[in-house]
Amino acid sequence: MIFSKCTLRETTIRASDLSSVAFEACDLRLAEFEGGKYRDCDLRGNDLTTLRGVAALKKALIDRAQVAQLAEALAAELEVTYGEDLDDD
């Protein structure tokens, strides 16, 4: 199955089996993934910076360039504080 050019903004996906499903040029801003199966779920080429439930995407397929996007999404989800932000106070 392929989701192509879909708007899934602020969608919550719960306990779904999206194994081997592809998302092509989709709007995934603030989409949330909870539980489910995502082995080989193809997220390549999508902006992942605002995804929620990043830990649920175990075994998903991404580009190396998207690692930084997932890190940004995870940091937001964990509500981490950056040390340099403390220096601004």
C-alpha cells in the first residue's frame, strides 16, 4: 500500500500494521504513531521533524539524512533542554 501526497497532519495512528507501507510526499506534521508494527514502513523523502511517538517506529525505513529529523522529533517529544538555551536567560 502507498500513501501518496496525503495530508495526515495531526493524525493519530494507533496499533496499526503498516509493515511495508510507503508514505510518498505526505504531510506528516504532528502525526502521532502509537504502538503497532512498522517494519519496513517507508518514510523516506518525508519531513519527520514534528512526528510524535517516534519510538513506536521501530524498524521503519528512512534516509540517512532523516536521522537528524528524527532526533529533532525525539528531543521535542522528550522535552529536553539544550544547554545553550540556558545561557540566554
